[in-house]
Amino acid sequence: MPTGPMPDHASILGEVKAVRRAGLVRLRELDLPSLSRAASSAALALAHGPGATPVERLLRAAVARLDAGTLRDAAAYGLGLAQGTRDRPAADRRRRAAEVYGVSVERFRKHHEPLVLGQVAEQVAAVAAERPGAPAAAPPARTTHRELRAGPHRLTLHVHSVDLLRDVDVVVSPANVWFALPAPYKSSVPASLRQAGAVRGPTGELVEDRIHDELRAWAARHGAAGRAVRPATVAVTGAGALAAQGVRRLYHAAVAVPRAGTNDYDVLPTDVTRAVTRVFALLGEESARFDPPLRSLCLPLLGAGRGGLPAEVSAAALWAAVEAELARGAAWDLHLVVLDAADADVLARLVEGGGA
């Protein structure tokens, strides 16, 4: 059994990558001194299936600690921990993990997979650091609403699907430069808003695709029908059926530029900052036209989904515009919305850390 000091993050990560390439069926053939040492130190009471090695139990415990959703699912598929993937080739497992994020295999390999495996390595170290025989620490309590403080300013952070927002005057929706909305059954902010804003009949049949239709009308009025607009352009529509939840306007921020010949997008952080700056300008122009005036605004992480920006990069680009707006004395009621708790933690550290 390996002994000695706990391995560092880099050595753990290197061996996690080796497991991803080889798969669980070849686990016993691999030389994994760091993972073996971590497994021998970990408080792992239960095996996950007959014959499971300590390293496999360690990896399963680490992945189980990841936030539920895309991060945990992609890690499980990539390492072969998901049901039916144990004996699949590395390329198949990577493809399935890429599908979790809705990106191409190449985009996933370059941008998402390093983050996913890095998070697994961090959780491996956390599991190994627990005192043997001690009960596993309970995960921190999560809440769907958190109040953040940025100096004298207060912001509300929502950790739930965007379509659950209530009583927020304006919700910002990320868009591509063609203002082409994704299908409503997709898993994204604009898809969720499109679905929630649609008018449906008594049996759920679609009566009016309100947000889609209004966005097409906006493009036609501004000479953008059938062509791309400049990045950071913001289109304005009503909220459709979301009006029943107190949402009054949607601002569609075009930050994603489709990459020719692929299903991928390019997003520049500078375009995110410029788009949010434009959002505040539009809010200032429109506010007094409504009774009561528009006062509250909710922002998601622009470009952090299909756009491929890491959450930290998107948050920093977004916060640069928000911080500038707050510095000029704006009195808006500001909200932020994310689906994953990990992204919420990223935003909370950024906002309450003074933008560091």
C-alpha cells in the first residue's frame, strides 16, 4: 500500500487523465501511485460494485461530490463511471461527455474536459484528506437565492433555471449574432425563455411562439432579417407568457459568433462587456416609458454555455460592465442567475471580492 505525503494536484490530475484514456476495464494495468496513495488515505466505507478497486471507489466518491448537472455528468461519462460506459473506448466516452455540454468533441477536448478533470482531481484530494474512519462531511447547504454585497450595493444571486424568475422587470438572454433562437426543448437560457414565453392551449399545444416571433419582427424592423448583426448588439422584445410571472422585457444580447462549418461558437469577453454596457443603456432609455418604471434587471453568464467561455471569464467580463454601472451611481435592482452551484460560487467570489 503506498505511503508518504499526499500527492499534489498536478500528479493526481495526470493520473485521472490516464484513467480517462484507458478506462475502468484497464484500471488494474495502470501505474497510479498518486491515486493509490489517495485511495489508501480516504475514508471510503462502501464499494461500488463487486470487485471495485480502491481507486475506482475513490473516483466515484470524488465525482459524486461534484455539483449535479453538466459537470458531474460529463465527468461520469468521460471516466466510464456512468452506467453502460465502463467498457466503451475513450473516443466514445469523450463524445458522450461533449454531448452533455452540447458542443463538438474538439471544443470539449480543448475547453471543457480540462476543467472537468481538474474538478475531479480537486475532489479526489478532498476525499483523501478526510480522516479515515470519520463520517463523510456533509455537503454545504445550498440555497436558490443568495444576497451578494459589492461595497454599498446589494445584488440577488439566483441559483435555478432562468424560467423560474419572478417579478424581475428585464431578463437578459444570450443570443448569437443571427438572433436565431435554439429549439425550445434545448438546454440553454434562450431555449428555456423561449419555451416559458410561448402561449399554449389547454392541452399544452403551441398557440403562439411569442418571443421567437417578436425577435424576428425586431430583426426585420432594423434591417437585420437574414443577416448577422455586429457582436454586442442587443435586441428588445416582450416577455410573452412570462408576463404572468412579472417579467416585462427580454433583452437579447448577441455575443456568440457561429464558427463556419461547425456547431460551435466564438465569444470574445470584450463583446460580453460591451453587450452588458448596452443593456444598461437600453434600460435607462426604456425605464420611464413604463408604468411603473423598469427598475430590476437579471443577467445570466453570457457566453458560458454553448459559447465555450469558462465561467470565470464570462463572470469577469460581465462584472466589468456591472461594476462600471454601479460606480456611476445607478440605482437598479440587480439580479444574477445561474443554474449550477459552482457557477454561483464563481460569481459570489468575484462580486464580494471586489472584482478580483
